[in-house]
Amino acid sequence: MPGTTTGQRVRVVITGMGMVTPVGIGKDMFWDRLIQGVSGVRRITRFDASESRVQIAAEVDGFDPRDWLDHKDAMRFDRTGQLALAAAELAVRDRGLTGLDLDELVTIVSCGVGGASSIVAAAHDHLVDKKMVSPLFIPMAMANWPASAIAFRYKLGGPCYAPLSACASSADAIGQGFRMIRDGYATACLAGGTEAAINALVIAGFASMRALSRRNDDPQRAGRPFAADRDGFVLGEGACILMLESLTSARKRGAHIYAEVCGYGQATDTHHLTAPRADGEGARKAMTLAIREAGLKPNEIQYINAHGTGTKLSDPAETTAVRRTFGEHAALLAISSTKAMTGHMLGATGAVEAAICALAIDRGAIPPTINLQIPDPECDLDYVPNTARQQKVDVALTNSIAFGGHNVTLALRRYVPDRAEPR
């Protein structure tokens, strides 16, 4: 019974997913374009970026909140909430809620920077134009509002909250949902993340840090993870919600199982507020902990969806972390960074990349690292360059490495009916 634990751990599976991304809306469109190597990076339309040093981003194209929300809700939710509600609707449609106790269903949905665009707009209205601040400003700005909005929409009475660990936030959301179900505190959970921070202030902030690519004249080739000529990441927006549930529940409901979540590793790198240690120690610890919790051996891992931002410091540090974790097996791993296509969606990116691992397992293919024309000698592993690979994947990891020293790794594996329960 949820709310109590007997000490018996149960298996946790992914039975639904909803994607709203720059590459596509819905898991099928998203996956097809991802495998084709289609980039969602374009010139910015969310604001006039003509005077900005960075004029490109990965926006969700063709998204109209009125397709997903009634007029009242569309007006009172920040874009972060709009994207999250659309992703949740897709996840719920994927399998439905029939057979689940809604009063116990958990909602864990993160947002890295909250309603940043609403904050920028309200500040301008109040401080520059001297207008009255909207009474909706505070809820629209709160990072927990998308999680609450989803729980309100579906009348979900279980715990509801929003982990905040920068770009690792939605990976933490999935990891925490996994453990709640595994340890008997819940039967099912809607978990994931959302972000919509493409505005002049956030772009200017990342640009001042020299974190963003400035290839304004070549948007679709701007993101270049692990390449020698990389010059930073491209900011993205989007949302991804996954339905996690116990294997017993999934079987009773006749659900399609995309993959099993089996490990969650966290580690803090106290080296620097924004830069990783060159030896990748935080990422190494997170990978090692996730593998250990899953009861796996390093040589059983076949695919890693890398954090792979395309910044000068992060890519070689993550490569070093992989080498230190896997030793000789590192050379046999397929590794890809999909951020060159999706952009870096900050608080949503961990959930999107966990979904990519689940789809790679479910559909037998590995998405490419596009724009990898000039390999960096410091990044010398198999990054599945430029073209997707048809390959059976039984076990995958996804890494999230965030400002503030947060390192999170999730482990996923193919569902096998007769596998022993974890101990």
C-alpha cells in the first residue's frame, strides 16, 4: 500500500511519455526527427534578438497553448507551465490513468529557472512602464507551479513538488520518483521537467559567461558537442513528462513498457560554481553509484546519452569521467549528445534525455551526435558521429551535469519479465 514500506523493493518501469521539444511534439515525431539528425536550432523569434550577441536558440516550433489549454488557463500559465501541461497530456494519452489511484499518484516536475520570461516581462512593465504588476505574476514565476498545475489538472492527490538542481533538475525528478515507487511509497508518478527561458535577459546572462555558441549565421550547425571547433551550447526550451509505475501496476493495466528504471546516482562536485573538475570526478561518482544501485557491472552498459553541452570545459571532463568509470570498456560504448539537435533545455533536459534512452532501448537505435566533423583529440570516444546507428540497446545511462556542482546519472534497462526483484 502506498505510504508505507515493507522493505521489499519493487521494479519500476516507464509506461508513458510526453514530449514537447524543438525537434518535435509527441514521442513519434520527436524520435523520427532525432534519428534523422534534424536540428531544432533556428534564429530567435521569441524576442527581437537583432542586437544580441547570440541570436539563435532551439524554440518549440508550432506550439499553440490554446491547442492544449482553455483560454483562461492559457492566459494564467507562464510558457513553462503551458509546455509542461501539454507534455503531461501526451504522457497521459500514451497509456491513460485507468486503474491508478489518483489520490495517491505522485507529481514530481522540475523547472530549472522558473517562469523567467514572466519575471522579465513583469519587471519591464513595473520598473520601466510603471504599470501595475499582474496578480498572476507570482504563481507564473514560481518554479513549482508547473508541477502543481499538472496535479490540479488531473486531480492527483499524492505528493507534488519540484526538485531544483539546475540542469540536473528533471533527472532528479525521475530519480526521486523511481525511488518512491521502488521503496513502496507510491505506485505511480508523473515525473519530468519543463523550461522556457528564451528571453533577452537569460540569453544575455549565458552569453556574458561565454557559454553560448555565437554561430548566428549557421544555426543548425551551431551546437557541436565533442568537436574541436565547438564554441558553446545553444539554449533550448521544452518539456518532457514520463509515467513511472510499479511493474505490478503496469502488468495489471496492460501497459506497454518502454524500459525499466533501475539506478540513480547523485554526487556533488564542489570544485567551482559553474565549471566541472577536469578529471570529471563528480560525473564519475554519479555514474558509479547509478550502476551500483542497478546491480549492474560497468561492462554491461552499452549506450550513454551524454550531458555533452559543447562547451570547452565540460565535454573533455565528461570524456575523462567515462574513461575513469569504465576503463577499457569505455572504447566499446556508444555515446551521443543530442543537445546539438534539441538545444540545452536546462531544467527539462534530463527528462528528455532519459526518454531518449528509453526509446533507444524500445526501438533499437541510437541517435547521433550531429555536427561532429572535426574530432577533438581530448574527446576520443565513440560519439556516434553525424548518423544514427541501428543497434540493440539493453542497458543505457544518461548523464546530467549542472551548475552548482550537481551530477546525476540515471540507469535504464530493457524490461525482461522474469528478472529477479532487486534486493
